[in-house]
Amino acid sequence: MTDRVTRRQFLATAAGFAGSAAAAAVLGEHVWPLLASEDLIPGPAPELTLVPSAWETGADRLSFVAVGDTGSGGRQAMAVATAMARTYQRSPFGLVSLLGDICYYGNFEDRFEHVFARPMRPLVDAGVGFELAIGNHDAQLRHTDESLAQIEAELRLLGTPGLYYATSHGPVDFFYLDSSVPSVFGRAASAQWDWLDDALARSTNRWKVVTLHHPPYSSGRHGSTPGARQRLEPMLDRYAVDLVLAGHDHHYERTHPVAGTTYVVSGGGCKTTSVGRSGFTAAAESTLQFLHVDVRGDRLVGSAIRPDGSVADRFALRSREGR
Amino acid sequence: MRRHVVDRVAPPVYAAIDFAVILAPALAVKLAADRGGMGDAEGIDLILASTVLGGVHAGFAWNRLLHEEHVAVRRADMWISALDALAVLALGATVLLLAIFYGFADEHASVADRGYPVVALWTGVQALAVVIAEVSGRVVFWWLEPHPRARRRDRGSARRA
């Protein structure tokens, strides 16, 4: 019996130490950081009722919001959406520019209600428009049949005209790009660059804003997207683009103007990751947030707003045409 | 270290570790909420739920150890089963949460939208992990310890020898 019990003790001890080692490794390395960086806990959707079409858009005036990486459906996403609705109550805006990654933890068609319809309902009911730049969770870096189906569902459900397109609102022209690898560096890339060149050349509005998922400049976890600057910057400079909005990294960051263009990462739509500072950084913070932008004539004021309504950063720009 | 000192110190230390293991996931979520600028109150509900559950189970674990100190034929069996229970609890109380919240994101989102308290779901999942850990600790202790019939058989073989 003594031998058998000793064997049992050995087995149970080995299991205990192996379990403890696994727990220490798995929990410390993966699970706790995952709980702290993901947005897995569901939360109540905003229940505000907003005054429809309360914003003022004219030839010289536009208010809009830019937010990326909102697609969890969790309580942090709901907090950001609630803060957006509250901001609408104070200073109404008629457009939300979605900077990609609008769906995590599943496909968009199945999760549409949880990641878009519920959190954005007050704004949708108020008639606010939504425009989307495709993100990498919506379209993997390599397009597969599955990711293309996902993109197709997003474009259809949000009424988006294509992978890349331009819109015009008041004094601002928006240029939405598909920044996934096939569209930036793949065989289809030249079509998109040719289109952008042409669209920027034809743009007549005072303000030009380029919107894409992958940031050309970022000091966050993913960092600056390799190759994006080389492809974009000459064109942005040639056509005096004022502002580039991106997501992908889950933080807020604004650059000093680079060759006249200001780059903003507004990727704190539901998760946060750490951010450092680089030579180009004017402001950076690892926080949940969205960017509220107010354009009046040749002046643009941007405010990065946290879920509790406090302001993480505020900046003002003069349009490059007016300078 | 003297045995009576170990007997006195070990149960509360074990209970404290047990409590910390149950509380840790809620602290991770609260940390994310704080870092994200969600406001001070956000995440407190889960901390309170895990604190209550962890406190209750720490009490159970403390008493289990005290009880086993008295009844264990071999004290090593008590420590081995306590270690096993703690490993099961550490993995269960966190990995189970992650698996359920990640794997059934849509179902939980629906629950939250109906006003059903998510904190109840959180507590339920952690309570399940606690029960699994408690049962596994007791089963391992029982499995390791010599039982009366075996003891009698051992005594008989010793007499024959």
C-alpha cells in the first residue's frame, strides 16, 4: 500500500506543480493581460433619445466624429458610444467616420446588432450618417473568401459604396481608403492609388481629410504602417491634405504637422493598448476615446473625448488652402 | 519551522492566496476600465462580486485546511491536495471566465441588453470554478489518504508477517 500511495502522492504533486506552473504562465502571460486589454464584459447600450438632425451643416460648417476599433459590443464600447451620444446632445454632429475594426469576436452579419445597431442606436435614430474605412479585422491582411464575404456584409449593412470612395460634407471632402495589404501593396493597389490621385485632384472643398484604418504614423503597439508613408505622403503633400484619420492601434495620438498634414490615431473605440512618444508625437494617450471635429470656415478644432466626457487632447488647425 | 507555527500560519496564508486568485480577474477588468477613462465606478461591481465570493471561499479553504490538519493521516496529503485545489481554482476562475465571455459574446450581449445583471453571470462562472476546485481538492485528499479498510488490511498483513 505504501508504494501505491507514494505513487499517488507523486502523481498528485506533479499535477499540482504542473497546474501551478501552467496557471502562472498562462494567467500571467496571456489571460490577465487579455482581460485587461479586451472588452469581453457585456454592457448596457446607451438609452438616450436625441433630437434628430440637430446639427448644422453648411458650405462653411461641419461637425463630425471619428472613431476606430469599436467592434466588441462590450461595456467599454457601450461607454464610448454613450459618450458620443452625450456629446451629440451638447454639440450635435451629422457624421460618424468609422476607422475600421467594427467587429471583433465573430462576423459582422451575426454581430451587427451587438457591435453596431445597439451602441449606435441613439445616433442612428437621430439621423446621423456613418461612413466606414475598412479595417484589418474586417478584412485580414490577405484577402480570403471569408474576409471578402465579411467586407461585403459590412459594405451592404452600412450602405458603404465601396472599398475606397470619396464623400463630401459641407466644407470637407473625405477620402476613404482600404489600407489592407492587397489594396495598398498588392496587384489591386495601383487602381486605388490612381483613384486617390484623381479624386484629390478633382477635390474643390477647402478641407481634405483622408481616412484609413492603418496609421501611417503611430507610436503604439502596431506602430507606423510600413510603406504607407512612402505611398501616401507625396500625394498628401501635392494636394495639400489637411488631416489623416486612422485607427488600428488602440490609443489616441496626434502628430505635429508632417509636411503640412496632421495625422491622428483615434483607435480607442473599445479597447486600450499602451502608447509611447515619438519625434512626430504632439499628443498621445492610452485611453478609450473618440475624436469630435468641428469645422468653421478655415478653422478646424478637434477634441479627443474620453468616456467620462473629459478631454484628452484638443487641437486647432487652419486649412492648408487658407494658410 | 516548528509544526505548530506552520499549523497556525499556513491556513490564513493559503486563504489569502485563494482570495487573491479569485479577485485577480476582476482587478484586471477594473484596470482596463481605469486606464480607458471609464470613470471610478466602472468595474467596481465585478470587484465586489469577486470579493464576496473570494471571501466566502477563503473561509471555506481556511476551515478545510484546519480540518485536514486534524484528520490527515499524512500531512503531506493535505498540502498536496491544497496545491492541486489552488491550481484548479487559479485556472478555472480565470480561464473559464475568458472562455465563456469570449466564446458566447453574442449571448451575453443579449443578456446585458435585457437589463439582466452581467455581474450575476460573472459570479456564477466564478462560483462554478470555486465548486470545481473545492471538489477536486477534497477528492484528491480522499484519494491520497489511506482509508479505514485499507488500514485494517495493512494491519492484518503486518500481523501475518
